[in-house]
Amino acid sequence: MNALERVKIRFGRAFDFLPSIYRLTNDERLTKHFLELTPGYRPVGELAEWVRTTKKKLPETILEKMSLYFDWKAPLGMRISPVMSEESFESVQALLQKIALVSPKDMIKDFLLIGLGPRSVGYDEGVVDKILDDQKEALVFLAEKAVLTPQQKAVMLDFISDPEKMKDDYLHLLQWYEEHVYSTSPYDEKKLKESQEYLQRNLSTHGNGYLLKLTDNLHYEELDEDRKILLVLSYFIENAQGGIFHPRSESDVFIVGFNFVSSVLERDSVSIASRRYGALSNPNRIRLLNALFGKRLTGYELSRSMKLSNAELTEAFSALVACGLVKTFRLNDRIIFTADRDEVIEMLTCVLDAPS
């Protein structure tokens, strides 16, 4: 199946609910990331003001819960997003009711995917039964298998020890946030509709090359199953994108900022080359690129071989993927990363060889 045939597009306040918490929790880092992606970027005024004033008003206990579930290093709360790929939600309450139906065990399964490396799409789910019944098994699993920081492993162990409490705390955060924050947050539906129209035109005009820019250079040629690509336009993520993958979801979900659909096209060859050289300014990124030349590795395999946590590896490879130096391929049971030395050298030198 052609990748373009897999695409579905959605937007709405229900779909932007979890991304809004992520934005509020990680605003400083996201703003820096927006600027890296688009030099000269300036945040939408009403969003910047909303973040500034809202964070001042939030109780310390809510801020702590937001950090626990939505910090960029391990955004566990975003792992529930695949429920959005199953149906359209007319309201945030309908989404919350759907999330409430997820069992504590399934939430643990969702959260554990983050601990198995960037873009993990599955694992032996029988292991969850073992670790829920035996704290020692859980400790061994997290110590030996999870590519998380020590603090994140401690959080996961706490969750595993009492899944019901974990779910209750998570739902309480979402319900409190909806009632006290999200119900009065800014949301420009007109801009989202314009972005949707622009996105549809660009897909028709520029085809798969444009789609790859929205989906982190993820190739679907080797995928046999009838999996969809769900592009969820976000007002709060604004000028970036990120993927969420889940073995039980019918779609791969990509949260795409409403401004990102146009900013990825507005680059000349010199700007593209500048971003590629900038991506190589980090030692971990050079190590990662070297590790991928001529190989096809999962995020978990990369994390283990490079001795990097999930967050550290994501930080390293995201820029390489965004500027095309690293390719990713979607298979039925995993996502793999690879790089071709000759292609990389050509991408880095072509602009230098071109006549001025």
C-alpha cells in the first residue's frame, strides 16, 4: 500500500487535550526546539501568554503530576494517545471516558513501551503478568531491560507496585486539568481548518516526499499490514511534530503542529545544508550516525549499544532524522533506523559543489 493511501487527518479540542498538557509541561524545551526547526520562529502570542499565566496559577501538586506523566524525557501520559486512532471524539469528556476504560494493567503495558527505546512498538506482553505479581521480577526487568534513567525506573517500579493508584492519579490529573485549565484555554479552530486545507494540498502536490517530513522520515514500503497514518493537527504543539506508536492501535499517530505543515516547505538548499551540519555538532549524534552506517537497528538496540537512556537517544537522533541523515522503516513488529554513508556524504557536500 502506498504511504499516502494510509493517511487520515484529524483535529479538534479532544485531540489536542493531551498535547496541551505536554506543551504546558515542556514549554521552554519546545520553544527552543521550534527555533531549531525554524530559525526566526516566534511563538503564537496567545499561546505564550497562556503558558506564562497558567503555570503561575497551577498548584504545586498538579505541576508535580504533570512532570511525572508528561515530562519530555519520559512522557508516559502521551502513551494513551493511541486511543485517539480508534474513533473520532466529539468532546474531551468522551476522550476521558475512553481513557477511563483502559485497565491499570494495560496502562502499565503502554507506559513500559517508553522504557524499551525510541519508537518501540511491541514486546512480550506476558512479561507484564510476571512483574505485576512479583516485585523482584519487576526490579530485575527494569534494571536489565529498560533504557530509562534511574529516576524514571524508580517511578515505573512505584507504578508497577500499585497500578490502581497509578491509574487513579493519572485520571485525577486529566479531570482536574480539563475542569480548571483546558476548558478556558485558547484554541483557534480557524487556523486549524486552514492548516488542514494546506496539508491536504501539499500532500496532493508534493506527495510522499512531503509526508516523510511530517512523519520523521518514516518509510512504510516494508510494512505488510493495513496500518494507517493518523496526522493529528495540533494548535499547542504549533511548530513541531512527534510520533506515537502502539502495537494494539490501528494507526501510527503523528501529532503535527498547525504551523509545521508549512514551515517544512520553506527551506532553500543552503538552509537545509546548515541544519544538517548543525545536527552533527553533537558528539552523541556523530556516534549514532557511525553506529547506523550499513546497519538496521531498533531504538532499543541503539540505546543498549550506546549506553544511552531513551531520552538521551531521542535527543541525539531526532535532529538527524528530521534533516534526513537517518532513515527509519516501519515493519510489522518494530521500527528500525539506518543510514547510508555514501548518501550522507552526498547530502553534506552537494550544496558545497553547487555553483553559487
